[in-house]
Amino acid sequence: MSLETTPLFHLKTVLQSSRRSTPSIPGPSLVHHRLIPFHLQVSVSQSFRAKKTIKPKETKIPAVLERGTAVTEKQSDPPVRIVTIVGAGSISPLKRAPWEEVMLHTAKRLKWVDEGYEMLVFTDDSYQSKDQTEILLKALSCADILLIVAVTDQESVKWIETESKIVPNIVCFDSSPNLVNKLGGSYVQNENSGTLFAKAFGISLSKKASDSMDVEQTVSEAWKRHNSDDIRFCLLVIINAYIRPVPILKNLRSKGFSTLNCMVKNCGPQILNCLLDPDCRKALQCLNKCSPVDQKNNCLELDAKIPEKPFVLPMAKFRGEDLSHETAEDLFVGWLGSLDWSWRVVAGQNPAYDQFPCQYQLFYRGKAKDSFWYEPVFQVKTLEGKVVWRRRKYRVKRGKIPGTFYFSVLDNGVVSNECWTIVDVPDDFSWGLFHYNGAARVAGQAYTGAVLVSPDGAYPDEKESKRLASALEKCGIKEWELFTVDNCSCQDPPLGLPEGSSLHSAIDVKDQKWNST
């Protein structure tokens, strides 16, 4: 379920001598709560505001998982210029958000990766305006990538075909079959529909190296997931393959025999035992499709830093008073005491996290002085459909600014460090929005996200919509990016606190409305 360009090593030949059967995968023990299991200037930009200026299924676990939101790279190379043309009035599958809005937001999020990524967004009727035509033609004349989305109007198609010949990389999604993809300066002929990038890629790239085939699969699968992370990831993969290396994608590649040698040296008996066990072997086959990053010995010599962008400020006041560290901790503790949990997760921006059903949050003060803990309780669905409960334990330390915190967790041999921010909590504790930037250093993974919480797991009342939208905007998140958590079947969660724990210290949370939730 991952979008990697090069697998660590192929298990096909390794497993043939010990192949027995393929029973069910023992999935739950392999799932990390936050991370994927084992597991992105043109000269006319200042003048481009007449139209829009960039100055922004079942749920599957995407590989982008915010490998695409690693620390912003320093701009030392020439800018990468991207022009996007979307069908005027076209609607995306992302909660029916207009494609124009989706791509403008994608342009903003590309800047979190590298300030040198410059993307301008036009609608396909721009050529009908003299001023817009001049701007669009100037942008196309120096574009590295032309991305075409949902363009079906035949007059627009003809204009684009005529005026885009100079662009070295053209990729089309959900558009007219007359629009042809181009990669590395070579057209990719499509004898079928022209709307599916995977098909168009497949004809041309079958003659190229396996890396190019991996690019085809990566981009195709990412686009089909229809979320903002993977849309951006598509562009990063194309940049990496045909323009210049994208540093945050370097962790997708193995490093040859030395990698395998390190694995055998550190985990030889465990590897052998796994290969001889049918269940473990099937799990290994599944994981071979995921990111080639090891959890403990760091055979790939990986390193990931907590993303610097987006930088999100915490709320400054609560109930009319300046937010203190004690009050901020109490906001995390939330409803615990009145209820058996602090908060329930309603939705979140990170699909790899939010695909877990029935998420309960437990925040509490520990027995030791100044200790504070976070324990998420959540369900995991195995590949065979079995549902099991899982619980993790994070150590929480105060940040310098009240409302900011540092989280750390050891899970399956890998340490994850995260910076959390309390973005907003209303006076009545009816909902909350928490943002996080994190990294698992030796797994080479960096990620960002946010969680919308409430006492009962239900969406906030409509009267809160403006305040919620404002809080999301502080995080650089659109509401159509949120993935709703499945809170339908949450019987008997393993809640409860360690002996000696304590709860609020500065404020009380009392509202009979929620006591029977």
C-alpha cells in the first residue's frame, strides 16, 4: 500500500525455497499508530493575481505519509516551475471541492517542501481572456511541468495542444483522450482513453528501466487515492524522476548489498524464523511493498527531522486568561474524569493515522513530579477483517510556549518525536483542534497532521463552523482535507489509568450534557 520507487529487496526469489502456504497475516503487531506500518519562481508570479496567484474509498494508507512534508529544503537550485490547468468549474473527489481550489492549496503545500517549487494555477478558459492568455503563455514558456486536470472542452484541448509543445513534462488526469502525456521531453502515446495516467505511462515505460516502471506505478496509485497528500506526492515523484532530485524522497531507495548484509548481521535468526513461519512470511511479502526502512538497526543510515513547516501558533487565551502551561495540560486532559476518556477523535488531516477506527485519547498527569502522559487507544483492522484494540504510551514534555508540547514514543523499536500544538479549544470544551509535526529519525519518516476532537466523537455544531475553519486555516488545512474517523462500533475500549495518576490542576470540566456519552 506504499508508493516507494525501489523495494528494499525482492522476496520472490528468497521465499521460493520455503514456500508452503499463504494463510492470514498477523497484522496488528506490525502497525504503528502514527506512522505508516514500517513504514513533497516563475517570473510572472508577482503579476499573476488576475485569475489566482499562488502566494496555496475505502481509506488506504498512503506512502506520502508525510514523507512529503519533511523539513523545507534550502533553495540552492533553480526553481522548479509548474503550471496547472484545470477544467473551469470542475469538481474534485475531495469532498466535492473545486479542482481549482485543490490545486491552489497544493501549490501552497509544495512550498513547505521547497521554496523553489513554484506552481501557477489556471482554468482552461483562461485563453479566452487576452490578459490571462499573455500570462499563461509566459508561464508555459518556462514551465518544467504542465499538469492538466479535468480538461474536456475541445476548444481548450486544441489550445493546450498547440501552446504546450515546449513543455518537457506534461501529465494529464481525468481529461480529454486527445491530450497526450510527455515525460523527459518524449511524448507518451495512449491508444485507449488518455485519462488514466497509468495506462499512458505503461506503453512508453515498458521499454525503460525498472525505476521508471516504479515511477509509473507510484504516480498512478497515488493519484487514484484522491487526497491532497498524494496529489502533491505525484508532483514530487515527477520532479525527482525528470527534473532534479527531491531530497525528501531519498529514503525511498535501498542501498544495495550492504543493506541486506546489515540486516542479516543484526537480525539473521529472526529473518530465518520469519521465513519459515507461514504467517510471518506472508506479512513479510506484504511489507515488501512498503517503504524500505528498518525500524531498529538503521541499516539504510536514514535520518529524518521534524518538519519546520507549517509553523502553527497555539491559542493564546482560554476563558479570557492568558494560556498557562498548567491550563494547556488541562485542555489535553479534557473530559477525563467526567468521562472515561479525555477526547475522542472526530477527524484528522493525516490519512495514515485517521484510518484507524474508534480513537480515544487519554491525557493524564503521572505519579512522578511534573510527568505527563498521552495514551491513544484505537482499533486496528487486520487484512483478514479481524478487529483488535491497541494502545500506545507517549511521554509528554512542555514546550517553551504554553500550548506547545514535545511527545515521544518507543514503538516496535523505533522512537518517534513529535511537536504538538493546541490550536483551539472553546470555553465549553465542545471540541478541540490539535496539530502535530513529527519524525521517526531512523525510519527516515517525517510527517505532519492535525486531529479534530470532541467529547463524543461527533462533529462540532454548525454554529462552530467559522471558528473551526479559522483554526484549520492556522494549520494550513482545508476542511475538505479531513478524513472522518469511523466511530460506529467501539464496544469495550481498553481504557483506565495507571495507579497514582491525576487529572486537572487549574480548571474543572463539568457539563452534564456529556456525562452519559
